[in-house]
Amino acid sequence: MAIFRDTGPVADGIYLIDIGIWGIAKQMAIYLITSSDKIALIDTGTKHEVKTILKELNHLGINCVDYIIVTHSHIDHYGGIYALAKHFPKANICLPALAHNLQKEYTKKSKKMGLSNPIQMLKEGSIIKLDPHIILEVVETPGHIADHLSIFERKHRILFVGDACGSHHLGENFSRPTAYAPFFDHNAYLNSLLKFEKINPWGLAIASYGFATNIDAQKCIKAAINDYHTWKQTIIDAMHEKADEDYVADILLQKFGRSPGERLENRPDQWVKSILLGIARGFIYSLGLK
């Protein structure tokens, strides 16, 4: 069992890239999957992180990407597809089939930019074959947002979960649900977590943040399930005390505290509270508490 939080190899042919999103280290990871034939990139960050991605690919001696896979339609996961599509004109752009607005945006913007990359829509059970042994299977995992997909690499039993399995500070036993309004669906989120538990992956590749193997992977999934229940009940109880979102966010900060990264970087209370307010609203709106 092991955890990985630095840019570099995390398993056979699998690489974590810390894209330094918003200028923050270890805030978001994307993943590179190599094989004897084709190469896939999972998620892109925003357009501002593309230079970092290309630098890391160059460092690895990679000058061609065959698939650019987007796990869901939040801009921190898809915003770099246009620049990457331009840089890799033969790459297949793989979007969630349920991400209708993103599909419309990509069609319009790619036409304007003169991009001609092939487009592939992914849904439950879709298969991407990188070589005879490295096969990626799409698993629909809504909750964080309705169009969220996860990718299961069969040979090594590695599950790339994007934002569907919570936010984790690996090695510090700290995690939070990725339950942000207005897209969060609490029932779908829990069902996706239970799906992860059933898949029982050897490796878990988390966007925020890091890669865990074996028992540590299982601990992450169990922590995400526990977070769902404890944060949900805390928010319900707080709303019963005082039906005020700011009050609920204060309760969350008091009970669950700052993340190790927030403490290390001494981020302002208002910055942290804005994160917690988004989670509070996610549960409040999904549960119909307001």
C-alpha cells in the first residue's frame, strides 16, 4: 500500500501530474496513461495549466496524445481541451455523453478555432483500447455533477475518479465531500461511492488530490462514504438550529476544521469559508432544506 502526491510515476505506465491550478501546489492532479501503443490524458485543468502539462509531457518524451478524456463539465477539468486539441490535432476528444452544454460549447469553439479533432461521447460501458492489454472502461458516477464519469483501467484495476470520490489530503486522514451547489445530487453521490466500493480498485486516482493503492485506496473510499453521512447530518442539524447558510458554514468549520493545505498556507478564513459554504449549499439544495 502507498500514497503518491508528487508529479511522477504512480503505477506501471501511469503518471500523476500536479498542474498547480490557481497557483496552488497539490490542489489538482491529472493523469497520464501510457501503453505499448496509444496514450490517454485524463482531465486538463483550465487553459492556464496547459503549459505545465506540455512541459511534463515533454519531460517524459511524449510528443503525441491519442485520447484526451474529460471526466465532467467543470472548467477546472475541461478548460484546457482547446489548447491541447490544437497541440495534438489527431487526439480524440472524449466528452461525457450527458455533458450536453459542454458538447455545444466544444462544437462552437472548436469550429471557430479550426480544430478538426475526432470527438467521442462516453457513457456507461464505453471502452477505450490503448493496446491489447490496457483497456479503459467508462463508469458513470454522477453526484458531484450529473455528467460525471470515472475511468477504470482493467489490467491494473486502477480507478480514475475525478471529483466523484471527495477531496482528500492523503497521508493526513483529512477529506471532504465534493458536494458543491448547484449541481450536487446527494443520492447519486452516495450511489457512486458505493459503486466504487463494489469495484474495489487496487489503485485510486483522485483529482483532489493524489493516488492511493491497495488498503489506502479502500480507506479513501470508506472515508468518502463516512464524510457523506457525517457532513450531511451535521448540515441537517445546523439547519434545524438556524436556517442560515453562513451559520451552517461556520458550524462546518468548527467541527471539521481547515485542511492541512489551508493551515500550511495560512489561507484566509473567508477563503476557507467560501469552500464550506459551497458544500453546505450543495447539501441544503439537494436535500430540499431551503
